[in-house]
Amino acid sequence: SITKERTEVILQGTSSLDPNDPAAVWEEFDFKCKPGDLKRRPCFISPYHYRLDWLMWFAAFQTYEQNEWIIHLAGKLLAQEEEALSLMATNPFAGREPP
């Protein structure tokens, strides 16, 4: 084991007009192999890793200022760019207005 606690970066979006509204529903973008849903079977790709998922793991140990690429990724997901969405396991906004 690497650490005793599991910290994660979780990317979410909302369709709410006011994201600060306590009633706003936030939906998570799932990654292909990053740990997430505890009920999901772990991803096993050997001897390689999904690069983005691997970077997300290390980003959780630092701040977003040390990983500016996360801001760019979030912007691409918010803009529903197909290239960025292809790196995700699920897009909670598929077939709907962008978050």
C-alpha cells in the first residue's frame, strides 16, 4: 500500500442554474479505471495504466495549482468536448444540455 488514507479528486457537474443552491444536484464523471464506486469491480489492465486515471491518483496528493491540467480537463468536460469525454467511463450529461 502507498498511503493509509485514500484521497481522490472527483469531477462533478450540475444542470442547476445556481450551482450554489443547496438543492442543486451534482453528478459525477466516472473514470475508466480510477477508484470510485465501491460496488464496481476494479479495473485490471496489465502491465499498463490508463494515464489520466493514474495522474488523477497523484493529483489527489497535491493542490490544483500544482496540477493546472485538471482545470483544463474540467473546462473540456463542461464544454462536452468529445476528445475529453472519450477518456471517461460515463458522461452523466449525455443527451442533455452541458453542465
